[in-house]
Amino acid sequence: MTGETTNVTGRTAGLSNLVRIYRAVSGEVHALRGVDVDFPSGGITVIAGPSGGGKSTLLSILALRDRASAGTVTLLGADVTQAPQSVLKSLRRNSIAWVPQRPAHGLFPHLTVIENLLQAACIRGRTDGLEPTQTLELLGLTHRADATPGRLSGGEQQRLAVAAALTHAPALVVADEPTAELDDDNAERVLAALATVAAAGSTCVLSSHDPRALRRVPRVLHLRHGVLSAERSGSELPETRRTEAVIDSAGRLQLSPEALNLFPGRRARMELIDGKVVLEAPESSS
Amino acid sequence: MYHSWPLLRRAPGRMLHSGAPALMLTISVALLAGLVAAGPLFARATANGSLERKLATVPAGSQLNQQAALGFVLPGPIWDETRAEVVRMLDGVPWLGPVVTEVWAASWQLELGKPVPFLGVGDQHRVAVLYHRTGAVQALDVVRGERGARGLWLPDGEAHGLGLDPGDEFQVGKTFSDGLDILGCSGPVAPVAADSQGRGTRTTSQSTVTLAGTYRTVADGRLPAGSYFSSIAARLPSDPAGCPTPPLLMIGDQETVLAALKGADEKPQWSFSAELTQEGRSLGRLGQAATAAQKFRLDASDPTSALRVVAAGQGVVPRVETGLTSLHDEAQADARAAAQQGRGIALAGAALGLAAVIMALRALSQRRRRENELLVGVGAPLPAIILAGVAELLLPVFAGAVTGFTAVYFAFVGFGPQSRLGPDAIVAALYAVGLVALVTLAGNAVVTLLQTHAIGRRLAGHESSRGRAGSGGPWLPLLLGATGLAIASVLTRDDRASYTDPLAAVLPVLVLSSGSLLTVRLAAAVAARVRRRSTTTPGSSIDRLILRGLRDTGLAVTDLVVVLSIGVGVLAYGLVSTSMVRASVQDKTAVLAGAVSTAHIPTSSGLGAGSGPHPALGQDLSVLWKTRAQLQPDHHDVDILVINPETFPAVALWGRGPDLAEARQALQTLGAPARGVLPALLIGIPGRETGLGGTVSIGSQEIPLIARADLTAFPGATGPTVVFDARSLFAHLDALDALGNVQNPSLAVNPGSQGTYTTWLWSTRTATALAAYLDRKDITPATITSIQQAQATPVLTSSRWAATYQVVLGLAALALAGLSVVVAVDRRVARAAPVDLVLFRFGIRPAHLIRLRAIELALTSLAALIALVPPLALLMLLLPRLVEPGPALAPALGFQIPLLPLALSALAAAGVTVVAVWAAARRSAALVPSEVLRDDR
């Protein structure tokens, strides 16, 4: 296997019966317990679920930054589960773009914004897709082209990390929480940019708690305790659901996971309206 | 291919904005470059220094074969063409100055019958020798006559006695006849009659010359006054009449003297010589001159050589006289010994510097880890990753290499051992520094390669072994074992070593490392046990809580203590050993030299201060006598030193150590004799104790003595010696003299009348000043020695230099330790950043935190000093066995506790602490809360 593959299956990547077990001080951790999923060419998929559910592990394996303990990983039609390091390295360079959870980990601190993108393009060695200047414009960073990452805000760094992944985007873009620190407008830019590259043929796989992402993307997979528990399209995300919640003697209310996901900032505005308590996220009311 | 990469374009200038990492790397490379460059520079400096000292100790006025010069002696008449050719040959020898020509009348040495050379005025004739030397006429101290006048110059006293005035004519010639009444220094000289010498030989041949003027002489009335002539006194022709003084010289320019020689039918002796120039005073250049001189020496015995051929057919066999070859051989041997002294230290220094660079590279690789993870993660080619890392280091490595070389070069130029290093040494040092730079860059490439390999394996799912708890390996027991073996080796050695022994450089580091580690581990174990048994609750003050939090940042305080302890320890060892070696060298010099200057004079009565054992001289002068004797009953050969206990203490050198101090005290025990037994001090005589009697045989005299002290060292006593008070001994000799048996040397009026004794004048003046003093007294000393000659003893000189080098090594070790502490503190502050942030939010002021950090660092420093005490104490006990300068010379290096070096070391530790506190404060102030919370550091 050389790292250059020909995809004849119509899917960019696939995971079959994927298991990942880590050895920790406290014993073994079963991060993934048999995951089966395909990622067809083009399109955007979000992996959602609670913290510790295995999202980052799944994305790492998909991005060839980790090895499965068992199961099969296919990429561009080839089985890469046991591929040697040289092949994995070549695939990471040519076929996969990665956006880390901490954006600073994906940037060169001494290069300017535009230089970071140029460097990503140089390493990728591709000429198709978005040019660096186009990516900058798409993500609203043109005016910061000459700044180094240390002078950017957290949100700008995150957009830059996404921009580096989308410049001359390869077949597979894997992003871990790409909208976590972004406001609505910038989150929308990022999602729009991802949609652009997806439309051009790249497959985008994200992990996210962000309801904006969950609503926007066509495909959402729920990963809980290392197992895919549900798959639905973004449009199928219920606007309303009725559940019961417990109020303790101190007046604290425990929300269900789905409800909790509506408050990514873990702050809520509470209104008493017509004898009802209405909770909404502060961002959504501004 | 990679030229368009922004990463690579930015790489060379990146370190300019990196602050601490760039500084750390620059300093460590400067350390390594300096310590490596010091090797060839030290070797060259010691070589040139050895040569300088050796050349400085060549006695003035000595023969040509002792001097740094080359001379051709051609006894007999030679053609003008031969003269020109010989001068040309001499001119061709590199690094020699202008050729000096000498010619004098030598028929009395070269002709059968030994005709007597003379000057004559009427019926008066004196034994006199025609003489010319380049510059001699110009150097004369003119009494009468005009400079530049043609003719010959005579001593003023002789000219006056002969009734000659400038412009008068007189005869010069040689004679076999006894019809001439020729006066020598001690009466008429009787030439051999001509008819026994061969057929056709004229009895007397002479020519008429003009007196150009008269010149001043020294007290003997013969040697022309002035340093020009005193410097060549040993090379002047000897007196044809056999007088101990130089002959009466008729000095003139070459043309006048040659004409007079021809007119007198004299056979000349020619001498052509040239001295080593100032530029030639380096070992390499002296070697070139010595090689040429040696060739000429061989040529002199080869009839087919150009030197022999040029004089062929003239009845002259050239003779080569030179001290260049022996001086070069001795200087080379000294240089090798000196270089050997420094080799062990140089290797230790290079290892230390390499450790500094490795530490810096590791720290840098830690900082670059995230970036390399990014690069490996995106599949960047390995050559590009390594190239980026190497390119980033170009500037600090170059700056460090230049700084290190420049610092060590100017250190040698400023502080010696010798400031003139020569282009060879500089080129060698530059090569060494270049190698350091290459090794550093290559090392960085290797570190990057290993790191990317590890990252690649991790990305490929291979678990790192770093997470597993390491067994640590049996390093401490191994280190302790090696140290124990080394100590045992030193203790069981018979001879005392010097810096030539590699153990001298390695053992201190072993002892300090293992001693500090052991002390710290024991202390930690004891503290843990005390804490477990303690029933009191842990301190609840906010300061204690903060300190505990500061401790638990993943970096062991004990490691800091050990590193600082070793660094300060190596510096302390260097300072202590230097102090002790210098003191020992001073003591041994005192024993070798005796006094600042000493002169072997004919008799003490010539000093004009009266005869007897205690002549009244100035406070800075003391007369003493020496002879050889045998100590009964074993006929043990000893030197006898007869001193004036009143003037001797102020004039002799007493060094700094206890042995010579004891000797000085012992002088007071030289009281009056009792019942004919003379009190004496015994030096270096085994098996003799204080209070015991004995007998020493001086010539045929048996001198009874009682030992008032049994000493190990005494000024001027280079072997087993017995010291007497001059009054006691000479009174004893006077008593014997009444029986007609022996002379008292203090009463002798000429050297031949003082028996086996030699008279010496010791002084606190310099050798030059003492020579001038004796010159004013019209006393010509046989030799004058100076303290510089003793100081130039190769093993003492090289030990002193090696000790200084040890200090440099100590400073480098301290710098490395300081660097380690600062780097560790920097990392600790970085890791403690979230803790700091929380503390700030709880209301702890930054100044309070810095004060607590300063206290913690001060306690760390104090712990390091305490941990240093046991190993350093052990080292000081072993020190005399490690670094004795000149083990064969007395007195032996004894145990001392020099306080100043220890205080300086403690001060250095305090300095490192202050720098670490500053670094911590600076790092803490640079923290940005948002970055800390994002963990974007």
C-alpha cells in the first residue's frame, strides 16, 4: 500500500466493528466498543454525544492518528487498519485534514495567518480546491492575515485552524469541536465553509455539542459509551420533547442530556411566563 | 523543493524572538565551544609560556651554546668571500636577528709556540689582544677621545699608565722572544724563544696603530663597563697570560683591527653569531631555527657540507655553537608535560560543556514537541522537519560558538599562561569551535529524529514506554561503586600524583555526584520518616499550603539540590585546589630559590662591611656559606648551610605553609654552643630526632652537633641539609684554627683561601638590582640566580596553570548548574501556572508568591550547600594526593581549609539563587490567564 488509493466504493471512509481499548492507571478503558459506520463521499457528518463517549477517539482513528485495537478502517477504498507508518503518514499528508480540539495545537505559532495557510498548502502539495486567500475570506480572517496566532482571539484561532484544514481540502476533513468557541456568525461561517468543501467533494466529519452544528448538518451520529446509539439527520432533531425532570430540595433542576445540550455555555435565562418556567440560552435571546 | 515553505524561510530568524530558549542554547554552546577551544589554546599558551620562562632563565653572559643563538666559529684567517658566505648562511636561518661578527687576535691559541700578543709604548709592553665585535666601539663608555675617531681604544687606566693620549701611536703585535718585557696581570710574561718554534718564524711582528681614545672598565680594570660587555663576558677571549679576568682588549672597528692583525702577522679567530628574535620566541618558530641549527651542527662534522667546503683550503675547520636545539628540546618537553597536566581537565570540561548542550537541546525539543506533533500529524516529510529544526538553531549556535571562542581567547590573552598564542593555536581553536557547532546541529538533528520517530509510533498506536513507571536502573549503586574504587585507588597509591593523573580531574566529579546524591537521598528518607511519625497536623498557614503546592509540580526539588550541589562543588573544588596549589608552589619556590635573588660571590670581605660571620650589610642582604659534608655514622651526604640568624629571616623566602613557618620559628633555637656541641637544624634527614646529637664531617673536620629541630623544609635546602649559626660554627673553626687545622671562610680574602666553602649573598632585591649592587662594589659574581628561575621549574609552572584551568572548569560547572536550575524553575513556574492563577483569584498578591518562591529557592540553595559538605570535606582530605605540584619537591602539600574559596563558592550559589528567582518572577509575570486556561503554552 503506497498511500495513493483509488476510491471506487463511493464512500470516503468506513469503520467496521471498531474497538479501541486504552491502558490507564486505573485499568483498561473501552473507548469504542464495536462501531460500524460509513462516511460517503461528500457531505458532512457530526458525531454527537456526552463527554467521554468516545467521539475524540473515533475521530483520531478516522484521521489515522490512532490505531484501532480491533475492527477495520478503510479509507478511499483501501484497508488501512494495519498499514505501515509510512503509508499512514502519506495518507495524512495527501488525503486527510485535521482540526484539533485545541486550535493552538494545529497552528505554527511563529508564522502569520497567511503563512500558516501557505504552509498547510505546501505540505498538502495540492492545487485544487480553495486557495489560501479564498479560505481566509470565507472564514473572515482577511484583515488578520499578517497576525501571528498569539495575537488572535480564541475564536480567531479556531477559525484559522479550520481554514488551514480547508485550504486545498483533501478527501477527508476531520474536525474536533470546530465551533466550540465561536459566536453565531462565526459558527455559521465555519459551517458554511465546511459545506462549501463538502459540496466540492470532500467528506467532512465533525464532533460537536453545538446545537447550531447539529441543526445545520444533514447527518448526526450519537456516540455514547463507545457505541453508536442513534443516527438521524439534522432536520430530524426534535424541536420539542416532553420529559420529566427532578427538582431537589435546594431548587436545583436536573436536565436530560438532550435538554442540557441546548445550553452549551451552561448558563440559562429563566423566565416565568404564565405560570411556566421558560429556560433559554442567553445567546439565543440576544 | 522546500524553499517555498514559510516554515523554513522563517526558521533562521525564529530564535531572535524566543528569549529564554535561545539564550539557554547560546550560553550552553558558548560553554562547550569555550571549553573545547581552551584545549589547544592552553597547550599552545603553556608551550609558549614554558619557552618564555626558559629563555628568561638563560644566564646573561653565558656561553653561546647555552644561549638562544647560533654561532659559527672559524679559528684562523679566512677569505673575504668565505666571510660573506658564512654570513649569508647564518642569515638564511629563520627567526634569527642580524649577524654579529667578532674577530680577535688568536695566534697565541692557534700557533705553535703560543706567541704572546702585546701592545707596546717605547720599552713598555703589556699583554693585550686586538678585538672587534659588531657594535662594541659604539657601546664603549668613553673617558677620553672622540667617538668616531679612527684607531684602537684602550682601557683608560692602562693608557694613562703607559702615558698614552688620544691620537698617540703605539705598537701592537705578537712575539715569541723573551727579549721583550711584557707585563701581564700578575707580572712579566715570558714568551717561548723563537728558535725552538720552527724555521723562518719572526721573533716579533708588530705594527703601529693610533689610539682613538680610552674607555671605562669595571673594577678589574679589564672588562669594559656597560651591559653590552657584561652580557658577552663569557664569550670574550681569555687572557693569554692566564689571568682570571678578561684580557686587556684593544677594541676597534673591523677595518682597523684587521689591518692591525695583518700588520702584526696575527692569526685571527672569527665568530659569526645571531640571536633568536622576539618574533621567534614561540615553540614552533624556535623549532624551525633549532632544526636549521642542528643541520649546521651536523654539517660541521661533514667534510662535504657547504659549511666545511666554504672554509676548505684555508686551514680552518668551522665550529658550530648553539643553544637553540637544547632549549627547543627542553621547552618541548616542558610543553608536553604542561599539556598533559591540562588534558584531564580539558576532557572533563568538554564533557561538562557537552552535557550543557544536550540539556539545552532536550529543553528545546520539549518546547518544540507540539509543533513536531503537528508536523508529523500532517505528514510533513522527515527531512523538512529536521531541516527546520537545524535552521532555527543556526543563529544561536553561531553566536554561542563565536562568544565562547572570543571569551576564551581573550581570557588567555589577558590572563595567560602566555598571551602570544600564534596563528596555529588560533586556527586549531577555530577548528575545534567549528566542530562544536557542527556537533550541536547534528545533535539537534538526532534529537528531532528521535522525537519524530516517537511521535510517529504513538500516532501509529504503539504505546510509549514513558508512561510506564521506570525501574530507574541501579545508577546510584553503580556511581557509588565507581567512586569507592577511585578513592581506594588514590589512597593506596605510593606516589602523590599531580594534574597529569586523569583521576585528578575525574575523582572530584565522582565524589561530588555520589556524595550529594547519597546525602540528599538519606536526608529525604529521614525527613519522610520524621513526617510519618509526627503526630502534629501539617502546617495550616497559607504560606505552607502554597509552598506545598509549589513543590508538587512534577519536578523533584531533590534533583535541583543535587544539580546545584554538584555545580557549586566543582567550583569550590577548583577554587580550593587552586588556592592550595598556589600556596604549595610558593612554598616549593621558596625552598628552591631561597631568596628573591642569590649571588655566588668570591668572598664576604669584598662587600666592604667587614669580615667575620656577621658583616654589617643592609636589611635586605644576608651573607651565608655553603659546603658539602657527610653525616656520621652512615656517611650520609648533606649540604651545610651556615647562616646569620639575625639577618637571614628578613631576606629568605618563607612561603605560606606551616612547614616553612616552623622552620622560621626553629631559627630561634640556634643558640650558643654548649660544651663544644653546636646547635643545628636538620632538614630532610630521616631517622634523626630533635634533641639527639651527631657528628658531621666537613672535609677533615668533625663537627659535633645537637639537633634543635628536625624540619621538612628550609629556604634554599633542596636536599638533606644541616643549618648552623655562622657565629657558632666559625668560632668553633677558629678554635680549631688555633691548632692550625682549618680556615674560617668569613675571614678569607680570596676564594681560594676559604677551603670547601662557597660564599653567597642573598637579597630581597631583584637579580638586576643585586647585580648592580655588586657591580658598584667591584665584585664579579660567579652566578646570580633569581626567584624567577625557581618559578620556571616546569612542573610548578604547569601545575599552577592546570589549577587555574580547574577554576575555569569550576565556573563552567556552576554555569551549567545555574542553567539547569533556571530551566527547571522556568518549567516549574509554567507547570504551576494554573495554581498561580487560582491563588491570584483567591487574593494572593504576585509579590507574595514571588517572595515564597524566593524562599523556596533559597532553601533549595541552602540544602545544596549542606549536601555539599560531606563530599567536599572528603575531597579536601584527598586533595594533596590529587594535585601535588611537583611531588618530588619539598615541602609536601598539606591539608588546609582555605576559607576564602569556600566563601566565594557559597556566594556563587547565592548568585545562582538570585538569578533563578528573577527568572521565576519574569516567567510568572509573563503568564496570560487566557492562555493558561486554554493550556496554550
